Amino acid sequence: MAAGLGTRMRSTRPKHLHELLGRRLLDWVIAAADELDPDPLVVVTSPGTVAELERTLPAGAVLAVQEEPRGTGDAAAAAQPALEGFEGDVLILAGDAPLLSPAALAGLLETHRAEGAAATVLSFEPDDAGSYGRVLRGDDGRLVAIVEARDATPEQLAVREVNSSVYIVDAEALWDALARLDTDNAQGELYLTDAVRHLVDDGRVVAVYRAEDPRVGEGVNTRADLAAAGARLRDQIVASHLEAGVTIVDPVTTWIEPEVSIEPDAVIHPFTVLRGRTVIRRGAEVGPHAVVDEAEIGEGALVGPFCYLRPGTVLAARAKAGTFVELKKAQIGEGAKVPHLSYLGDAEVGEGTNVGAGTITANFPHEPGREKGRTTIGRNVRTGIHNGFEAPVTIGDGAWIGGGSYITEDVPPDSLAIARARQVTKEGYLRGKRND
């Protein structure tokens, strides 16, 4: 369910579409559910987000629209047309709970089937129960009621076990219970929790599975919640890499997105951000203060400090991208070095080449509509400082480029290219002309 507007986020963007570590809140929830192979996957959304979700949801996902924000019960009912004829169990997830884990959902499903329940609720015990609905159990441990905090008595508010807004419900029982909802509550909304109460009142078995992790059901309602959830996800991802043999010097300042792959014995230095499907091979060192986005870093390669690798960049084994270097769609060959203060975009650098400080590939097309040009620099080339290469241009193997040269034509192998005006010095030219 991802139809809420999230007004407490103080944002024009719906809450469920805010990002954490490269994924929207909604995407984190879908990723957790994917481990259970749901079929079909239905996303309930508001009218204003339909266009974006149609472009970005996983293949096979079905959109259902809650036309008006009438509460969680109405949101669940909006999925009924998409599930017409479905006779299994319906897993209902809150789209603002990025800490949901596949393990918790698997435990919920196992409990549901073991109990032969009409519905099963995922509960947890946070440090601060706050505004969460309280889970009230009977002597047999089964659910008696879920009471929203606004409607709870002081005694009920003292209960620490709370509702995560995650349920598994038999489809036939779900639609029947939703049809009986009313707005007789503090919010004047159709509560999904009241549908669960109807099943209890009908004498149906309603079970509860309490997650071991007290944070698993925590939702995001504010920017502060978003930051806190991001920090917890960061900690989980970093911990998994540490356990796999990666050295992360300062976990608190290192942000790694979930699709990143890092081989053992790589070293990640402080204040490093790794994004997308970045791959870092064994023995590479990255950072400090590096940003790597959808790039591949080869075995034993060095990146940083203060380096930015943009999508499409590949550093071969033992290559180097050093201080204040930015690379975009650049292939840097084995043992090649781009040590400092350079930008190489849409470029290929051969093995063993050294790129001097202040080197720029001018890849922008001169004519509108044309693709960016590509610069090819061969093996064992030595560029000078402050070189520019106007693409498309090719520098042959073993060539040298004079400092301060702007290269617009191909350079044959083993050649020296100089493209700059000869220095002219006029001695005494300024005597009597300066206003001292």
C-alpha cells in the first residue's frame, strides 16, 4: 500500500517515493516481498503517482488506484479488482517500511500456515511505542484486537507490542471484512485494523507473529524518520561487507547501496559513497572522499582521495584514479594512472599510460544532435600537464604529448606532439606603462 501523501515529510513528493541508498521506500518493501515470490504483485497508489510508477515498477507489477485518501482499509479494498478470482493468501505491506526483512515476512507466512489462520499480524516491540496501534492478545496468545493509539485507553497504551501494518489474510475473508468497515473512529477513516477485528468477532483464527528485530516494522513519516532508517540500512549493508572480508575503515561515514558488489580484501576508506551496480575487485582501495557510481574498479586499483567515478567507468587491475579526478564512461587500462586534477569523459586509456595533471578530454559535440566524441589514448603514452584532447582523436602507443598542448588531430605511435604557441618574451615591455 503506497497511496499516502506523507504530509509530515513537508514535500511535494509522495512519501513512498523518497529515496534511501538508491532505492525508494516503496522499492525496499517490494525487494523484501520478492523473496516470497508474490503473484501477482499489486501496488496501491494515489492518482498523482500513477504515471511515475507505470514507468518504474518491476515487470509484471499491477497498479491499483485509491482515488481518495479514505484510510488503510479503503486502500486495501482498492486492490480487489486487480485480485479478482484470486483464492490464496493476500500479503498486505505498508509501503513506508524500508526496514522490513525477508526473514520477518517468511516467519509471518510460516506462522500463518502453521496456525491455520484466517489472518496473521506482524508485530514488533519498538523502544518507543508512540503512535503505533497496540496489539492485544488473549490468554491463548492469539489476537483479540488492534487498537489505534488515538482510540486506546491508558491501559492499552501501556502495551509495548505494536502493529506493523503488515498482514497475511485469506482473500475471501479479507474482502468480506473490508466490506463491513465504517468510519466510527477518531480519524473518521476506514481502518484496516477494523477488518481484522471483524474476523476476530466472527470467531476466525487470527494469529500474531512477533518479529525478533524490534525495528523491522518501523515506518517513515518524517524527514527525521527517513534519516534514521537510512542509517540503519547503511549499518546493515556495511556489516554484511565486513563479514564477507572487506575492510571498511569507518563504517559510520561509508555509504554503500545494496546492489554494490565488493570482493574480499578490498579497502574502503572514510567518507566514501558507492552507488548502483558498482563492482570493486579484490585488493582495490577506494577513498577517502570518493564517489563511485555504476563503475568497475579492478583488482589492486587505487581510487582517490577526492575522486568521482561516474557511470560506465572501468579501471583495470592496478590502475589509478587519483586526487580530484573525474571519470565518465572511461576505460583505464591495466597499470595506467590518472593521478590528479583531470577529467576524462568518453575516453579509453591504454595500459601503462600516465596522464599528466590537468588533462581534459573535450568530448562535447560541435554540432547539435551529434553524439559525444571519444578520445583513445594508447599504451605507454605520456601526456603532459594541462593537455586538452578534442574528440574524436586517437593517440598512438608510446607517444608523448608536450605540456600545455591542445590536441585536435591524431598522433601516430612513438611520436611527440606539441600544440601550443611558442613563448615570446618582450623584455622591459611594461616599464613606464604600469600605474604603480
